[in-house]
Amino acid sequence: MVDRNLIRKLGLSEDQIDAQIGEMFGDNEHEHLEEILQNKVDSNLPGTILTGTIAQQLGNDVIIEVGLKSEGVVDAAEFNDPADIVPGKEIEVLLEDTDTESGLILLSKRKADAIRGWENIINTKNEGDIVCGRVVRRIKGGLLVDIGVPVFLPASQVDIRKPGDISRFIGKEVECKILKIDVESRNIVVSRRKLVEEERKSSKEKILNEIEVGQRRTGVVKNIADFGVFVDLGGLDGLLHISDLSWGRISHPSEVVDLDQELECVVIGVDKEHEKISLGLKQKTRCPWDDVEDRYPIDSRVQGKIVNIMNYGAFVRLEDGIEGLVHISEMSWTKRLGHPSEMVNLGDEIEVVVLSVNKEKQEISLGLKQTETNPWSVAAQKYPAGTLVTAAVRSLTNFGAFVEIEPGIDGMIHVSDLSWTRKYGHPREVLEKDQPIKCVVLEVNGEKRRVSLGVKQLSEDPWLRAIPEKYIPGHIIKGKIAKLTNFGAFVELEEELEGLLHISELADHKVDKPQDVVQPDQVVEVKILKVDTDARKIGLSLRRVQWAAEDQAAEEAKEAKGAKGAKGAKDGAAKTKPEPEHKGPYADTFEIPTPPSEGE
């Protein structure tokens, strides 16, 4: 019999091989040979596992010789390791199909491996046995583990507690216990949890007998929660609370530890009855607050980093485990801050001054503004009383105006310090926002951070000399009705100077309303009753001017008649309206009525 495969290796085609065979054998022998080869192929039906030899690799095809009339082909992707594709190496393959047209046989190494693996498991393993395999991938409801054949590891059987993302097991070797073998459906279910529980149960009692407070124990981080970390001590879990992870401030345990991380902790609490262990990580190092007063004396300057910002201030980390608070009121001498972020940002490296230290409460108060000179400490020397300044109006209130003398130094002009002679109801009657205005420093209070200013003090107080000299009681002057009230009328005598014409001084008869006698803007002649420099008021009278006019007319008439003797003079004097008969309620005392408040 001719070896067709050997002839094929010579590089001959199928037609050339047939021609060579025809030359070497007769027709009867040729037909007999073909029949033998065909019977051999037919005896290996699809589904049969064959042993073959790797011939070569052509692209993604691996040529396998299986002793048939033509080679078989296996996809290179079916080899788990490309290094296993070595010419001459024997492998088992599954005969899937024969292609008579091309002369190639379709083979599968993966399916052959699966069949052999399943046969091996069925023959060697039972439910409850321990197997080891590599986690291949995540599937619905759990993981796929390769133990020679793919088996199912449910997510609930991965660990004794929910492990979070089970994808982290992919690619790892795991030991499991077989829970179920379904031969008919070729399905195997395994559990890693059962094995872990059994191992932990055997070691838990030993740990509880040995563990004591103060011991150092090494474990593995098995779960991370918001409140802390569960550490597997080798049969018993211990809780490492977030407050015991670090002497410093942390937002989440994941900032310090990772899952599956090996960790040495200090045992800080043991409850053997309830099998609870409390662990600490920060206890491995000395508490930084032990000698904090020595390392951070009051008034010392230190460097720190902004690690947290709240509405009331910013926390500054001075070192690991030591943080201090800069209150918003300690950030600037002059600025009125609405939020600390107007001054600092997260991550800023800043210099601060230690204001106070409370070791028991583990609190340090820090100051940012103390690193600069307090402008208010030199304000009194810089702006002594009597200093002339030009300031910009920042805001207006009912009682005065706030002005900016320099950045950070504000002063206030009270409404009563706007004018010597005029009473303003609101500063907006004479001032507006952002208006520059000249004023005089009246007083500086550095402790209360106040500067009192005045505008009227730019000129001499006219009530001291000018007004008393110009407005003499008894004189008659002209003025304009500026404003009417229910108790009288204010008469404008000159710019920013007014006198009060009380309702009782408007006429001899009773007056119910001032407008019954005078009207706004009406020019009238009034008599000065009194000038009160202390109260800064001028009392006026309208009816006394009429008396004076009548007296003058009578005097002129008397002079026209001539002297008529003592009796005539006396009669003439009797005809003149006596002053006492026409006196108002304030004629003798010249007291100026105090206007009632607007509500009266």
C-alpha cells in the first residue's frame, strides 16, 4: 500500500498522487487501495476523538495529521497557549466533519479537551470533593471556573459575606467544594464559601482562646464600608472602625486601605461571648496630641494645608493627625466675608498663627489675619481726631452714611453730623452712593473698629457766634415758609437755617391749621422771639409783627396831632394796644415750643 500522506509531503497535488498511484499499481489494485482508505475514514465518524500530530501552522489554521487520507484543521484559537503549537506534538482532537471536496478534515481540540475533562471529573470526583481551578469570566449570577471543565460558582457562594464586585476574582486560582454534579445536563455547581466557612470554623475557637487586648494581629481586608473595615484574622473577622484608621481626618476608609490588603492591626477590644473583635490601625503609632502644646505654642507661626472648608471656617492640616480651625472671623482684619472660600481654597498651603490649644478636646484655634499687621492697631495714629480725609460713600442708612477711608477701614458719618443748621431726615437728602466726600475724623475706636466722621465740622459752628450775632431777639426779619406741620410752620431764614413759627404765634385768634394762615413758599415777616444756641433753635412770631405795625401806626398818628398835654398823652397811650393784652403763651419767657414727634 502506498502512503498517500508521504507522497503528499513531496508537494504533489491530489491529481498527481492519483497518477503516481496509477503508474505504481494496476487498476484492480488501485481500486482496492481506494476502498481500504475510504473504509478507514468511514470508521471514524464525526464525534470520534482521535489522536493526531501537529504538522504545521498556516495562519490561523493548525494542520493535524490523524492517519487518514488527508490532514485535519484546528483553529489556532482553540489552543489556550500559543506555545503549545509545536510541530510533532501529539494532541487529542474531536472529528467534527470531513470535507470531501477540499480533502481536509475538520477537527476540534477544545471539544476533545472538554469531553476528556468531563470524563475525568465524572470518574474521579464526587459531590463534596474539593477542586481547584482558575476563574475564567463573570457570567449571569456568578463566575465561571475552569477545573478541567467549566463549572458554575454562584455569587452567593463566592465568600462568607457579599464581596462587592466579584469580577476581582477573574484570573485567580480558587479552591471550591463541589455542591452538585448533574451528569445528564453536564452541569457542575461549586462553592468557595463552604470551604471558607469550614476553615474559619476550625480556627475561630483557637483565635478566641489566644486573642487579647493589646496584641498585634495580621489580617486581610475583606470588606470596606462607610463606617469602617472588616479584617479577616484567619477564622474570625475584626472591625476596624473609621475613627481608628488614622489620627487625622478621613472621609472614607478606602482612602487608607484596599480590598485584599494584608494589614497589621492592634487589638483594642475583645467580646468573646459575642465573638466580636475591635481593631485599631492608628494605635500602632504615638498619638500626635500627646505633646501638642509643646510643639505648637500659642502665638507661634506654622505652615499648613487647607483640607476642608465649612461655612464657619477652614480646617488646616498641620501634620498627620493634627488639624486646626481658622474661624471665618479670624481670616481678615478688614473684609466682611460671607464664606471662607472668598479667602482660601482646598489644597492651599498657608501660614497661620496658633491662637489656642485644647489638648483634651483635641482642638487648635488658628488665625490667618494675625500673620498681617492689624490696620486698626495703627488707625488711631494714622487718623487722629481732626484729620481731614476724602472718603467714598459705600452705603446709606436711616441714621447715617458708611464711607470707605481706605481699603478695609470704614467710617460712619451720623446724620446729625451732616449740617450745623439743617436737620436731615435721611442722609440720601444730601449724599448718594459712591460719592466722594470730604469729612473730618471725630474719633477712632480701634477695639470696636469704628471711625466717627463729620461733614459739618469742616466749618465753624455758626451757633457759637454767627447766628446769635445776626439773629437778635426782637428784630423783625423776612423768611420763606419751608414746611408746614400740625404744630406750626418752619421758616427758612437762609440756606440750611430754619426757625419755628409755632401755631400759637400765627395770629391773635385760635388757629386750627397753619395753612389757614400761611402757605408753603410764602414770604413772611416774622419777629425773632428767642435764639437758643444750646438747643440750636430760633423761635419766631407772625402775630407780633402785626402788633408792631399797629404800634408804629399809632405812634405816627400821635406825632401828627402834636403834643396835647399830659392828659392827651395819657389818653393816646391808652388807645395803644397794650403789649401784655396781646402776649402769646411764650411772650414773657420767650421759650421756644418743642415740636412734638411725628406720631403725636
